Amino acid sequence: MVPLILIGAAVLGACLIFGYSSFVVGFVLLAAGILGLIVFMNTPGAVGRPGEGETIIEKHFMGNADHHRHYRT
């Protein structure tokens, strides 16, 4: 609802500045639509793709000790 009010305010403001004509209304609506499309295409999706936002932690062991084997005595 808010985007429609903002588009209406932009059209009203442009008509007050440039005069009331169908060209001004159409041009402002066209510009708002192109701007909205650009903004929509640049926003990341709500559904994450596989591999997005995951943190991979790798452990690196230094030295000759084998830390993966557990010996029982």
C-alpha cells in the first residue's frame, strides 16, 4: 500500500510542477515502474539457495601427532 501512495505522490508532485497532462502522468508512471523493476531485480531472494549463508570451518592440525585416532590402553 505504501509504494502506491508514494507513486501517487510522485505523480501529483510532477503534475503540480509540470502541469496536468497525460504525458506527465504516463512518464512519471513509466519512470516509477522502471525504478521499481530495477530495485526488485537487485534485492536478494527470501529463499536461500544451497550453499548460501553457510559457514565452513576447517580444522588444520600442525605437527606429527595424529589427532584423528583414539588409542585405548
